[in-house]
Amino acid sequence: MNRLFVPLNNEAFYWFKNNGKKYELRAYGPRWNEEHVFEGRKVELRRGYSTPDSIKGKIGKIAIGTLAKVFSEIDYKKIIPPAESAKEAVLIIKRMMGNKKKFIAFEIARQME
């Protein structure tokens, strides 16, 4: 299977590049589920759709469920590095994604620039 393309806004891209972000979080749905997001799949994180800035790697650990469940499996700082608490991370996620109920978080392992 080909690589999973993951467009990111500037903020999230630079969290990966410079600030310790290790996991991407998406609202669970038709594109973001176990069929498309699975361990070992090649992934390309791209800053926007049309820039050449990218981070390549493979998908590692995956967590699926509510934010509470995801945060019970993954340290919130690996998803939202600037957050000072899990509560603040939830607020940032809601600001970015709205009030979703189910999520998929996936590790970006073996990053190659």
C-alpha cells in the first residue's frame, strides 16, 4: 500500500519538526480509521498541501477512542507539546477540530527528513 499523506497546518508541522510532537491526532472517520491507519504503513506529514516541506516515517503505536482513552494510553505532551495539562490539550484539540467524540492517534516513528 502507498504512503498515507497527512496535511498539517504550520503550527502542528513545526511541533513535529522542533517541539517533540510524536503523535498525530485525527477525528475518527472514513479516512482516519484502522483500514487506512495501521502500524508499519509509510506516512508523509506535509506542511499544507502545496509546500515541499515534509516529514517521512512509518506509523507506530495507535490509540483509538475518546480523548480520555487516548490520553490514558499516550502522554498528551506527545500530541500537543505546548499544552501545560491534559485539560489544556483537550481545549486546544476542540479549538482545532470541534467537539468530536472519537479519535485516532498514531505515532510517527523512524522519521527521516
